[in-house]
Amino acid sequence: MWTPTSVELDVRWFLVVLMASLTYGVMSPVVKARRFLFLAGALPHSALLSALLAIVLERTLNFPFEVGSVILSLLLVSMVSLLIARGLSPDSATAIFVSFTVSMTTIVLYYILTAFPMETSVWALIIGDPLLVTWSDVRFGFLITVAVVLALLPFLREQILLGVDRDFVRLSGVRPEFYDAMLVVAMALSTVGLLKVVGFVVEHVMILLPGVIASVYARSGRQAVLVSMLVSLAGGLVGLILSLLTGLAPSGVIGLVLLFAYLMVSRR
Amino acid sequence: MRVEARGVTVAYGDEVIFREEDLLVEGSGLYVIIGPNGAGKTTLFKVLLGLIRPVKGRVFLNGQDVTGRPEVAGKLVGYVPQLTSLDFPFPVSVEELVESAVALRRRPIRLFFPREERWRVEKVMEEMGIKDIADKPLGSLSGGQRQRALIARALVWDPQVLFMDEPVASVDPRGKAEIAERIKELSRDRMVLVSSHDPSLFLDSAKEVIVVNRGIVAKGRPADVMRAELLREVYGGGVSLVERCVHLVDSHIG
């Protein structure tokens, strides 16, 4: 029987949770400031579909899972960008995107479950489990974290101000299209790259809540980014430790910790 | 100081807002752009600033072609957008907003500002009376305080041309008078173009009035342009605003 003392701690669990927390901690305030919440909520759907299609590619063509899932995720997200560029409103484009990815996910999931005996891997994508990660997952997660942080952290000011006054930012010589694309790519990479760690279900919470909490609590953009990163890191670590102590699903506990933090802050 | 539009046509899809319009504004002073809601005042500003590319025609600022090139126009002018067009979904402090005028031009981002740029930011915040609220988030401020922060941001580089879109909208009456006085002061040594649905606050100091209603209807000295029949035609007649403006011109200017 499982008891807290029977757990042998593994540094990989903490590494992947720290990487996921850092990635979403940096991304979440940008998502909030840019009002990309709807798209951010939709991206885990495309990440799951990309990962499932990558499993099919891996099983049938021996194509590397990580590479396949990233490429497919970028292709799917470029579909939204294309729809928006063709004049569709971001909300309508996202609605079409979600309808497509959710339907396709069901079809591909059904195919995988019947064609390949891989139920465990599929469940790991849906509910996520940092306790099952391999060193290969850690390396992949590290690359994703570095890419996302480098794509967003040096340009936080531009990203946040684009959400406040796009015209002024354009007059200052900044090209918004470049920052829009960078944000969408960063969101796509983080959702697909950390899917195994956080899981499809809790990814929504990790992307959205730190930024929302920060926007309630902070008085400036700088403060908000700092708060978001701290909340995300603290939520990730506290959630992981609590899950080890209670034997509950880590990503679920992390989600609840963040929700609790939001409820505390929103009472202010 | 010269703002010029030559044969500009602007359309949103099939809807034509301006058709082959010309405009020339030259020299320092206060230029008031008036017109009813939906007349195209904001569109005109955006075309002149390069933010909207006209279907036809060219726009020049101080002789430089800025048609569809906001990055060029931004180096020559200061811009105060309409307050209602802005949204503050995320906390941005007054100081962050003002210093963004400097920071956005200095990419890649640097952590520290040179002393001269820091001084510019401090100076305009002092001048606009917002230094004591520098650390407050914009979302928590009154309309007047937000407007002063936006004007401060536009003044950081001390531009010789200022575009101000409805600078007294969403501001309480006392704040309106204070901001209008500040704008008049600014227009003494630079060109200030102010669009306003309610121009009565600016008419006594206006060098020229430009009447816009899906085209440039009239342009000239207030006494020549602010005629009751023209304003009734533009605003639809029977509007108290028209009566007020005409009375103002008669009593103070005409």
C-alpha cells in the first residue's frame, strides 16, 4: 500500500514541474494582457491532437514523437493565424479551430485506442503525470522552456503594451505582426511540449490563472509579471509536494492550488 | 510644421469615408477638427499618422511621405489616442505608460534608461502633474488623470506636431477645463491638432477649424467656418451644441 514515506523522491519530477511553472508563469501575463484567453484555452485541444497524431506517426512511420508533435502543433496553430489573417475575428477563428481539433481528437483517439495498445501513454497526455517523466522528457521540456522564455521574456514590455494601445506601439516603430506570431508560436510550443507533464486538462489552468491572479493583485506590468511567475512556481511546487503527501494526481493538485490562490486574491 | 494629405481616398470595405480629399495644415497653433459622431475624425487622424493606408492618395508630414508608415510618422509627431479606444485589461502603471515612449524605441529591451531619457520622463510627468500618481495602475485612475498620462506620453520627445483625438472625452467638467488650458499652452509653440465632438472649449484659441463629415466640409478661421447654417447642416440641426458654438464665436471671436 502507498504511504508518503514509501515515495522515493526523483529530481526529474521537480525539474519538469519547475520548467512548466516557469514557462506558464512568463506566458500567462502576456496572454492576459493581449486578451488571448480564448485562444489560450483552445490551444491544449490542438496540442492533444498533435500529440495523438504524433503517436500515430511514431507507430506507423517510426517518426520521432517529440519532433512530430511540435511540427503538427505549429501547423495546426498556423491554421488559426491564417483564418485571422483572412479577416475572421479571433473568436470566430478560435471557435472553428476548437470544433475541428476536438472532433479530430476524438477520431484519432478512438483509432489509437483500437489500433495500438497504448492506453497508458494516451492517459498521460490527458491527465499528465510529472511522476512518469523520463530523462528524455526532461530534456525536451528544457528545450521548450528555453525557447518559450527567450521568445517572451525580453519582449514583455512590447507584448503588454500591444494589449493596451496597439496604435501607439506601431507609431513607436514596433511591428505587431511579429509579436503576434511569436506569442502564438510560444503558446503552441508550450502546450504541446509540456503536455505529458501537466496534462491536457490542467494546461488550461496553468496558462490562464497565474496571469489573471497577477492582474488582480499587481499595480504595474513589472509587478504583474513577477507575481505571475512566483504564483506559478509556488503553485507548481506546493501542488507537487501535496500530491506526493496525499497520493492524488499531481497536475490536478497543482490546478487546485492555483485555483485556491485565485480565490484568495479575488477576495481583496 | 506641415501636415498634408493629397487626393486621399479611404474606405472600409465598400464604405467610402473620404473621397479624394486634400488637406494642408501649416504652422504652429491650435487646429480644431469638429464633426458629429462617425464623421471620420479619428479615421482622418489615423490616415495622417500612417496608421490607416488610404486606398488612394499620399500623406506627408514635414515633407516626408508617411502614407501607411506609422513608424516614420511616430518619429515626427506626438499622439494622444481617444481614451475610450483604450482598454486596461492588465495593470500598467502611469510611469510605465509614460516611459514606454522611450522604451519602445530602444529595442532590444535594456534594463536601465540613460539619464537623459529618465530626465525626459520625469520632466513630462512633473509638467502634467502626475508624478504623485506615477506608481498607480491606469485602470484605477479617473478619466482626467488617464488623459494627463496619455498627454505626458505624447510629450516625452517634445514633438513639434501633436495629434489629440477627443482629449476631453470621459473627463469631468473641471478636468476638461484644465486639460483644455494645457492644450492651448502647448499650441503656442507647436502645431496641435485636436479633434473634438464638443469644440466649445477650444474655439477661443483656435487658429483654424476643420469641419469633417465624411469628407472635409470646411476649413478656415473660426469666425469664417463656425456659421450656424453650416453647423446645422453637418450636425443635423436643432442641436444645442451648434447654438453654443455659434454663440461662442459671436461673443468672443467674431
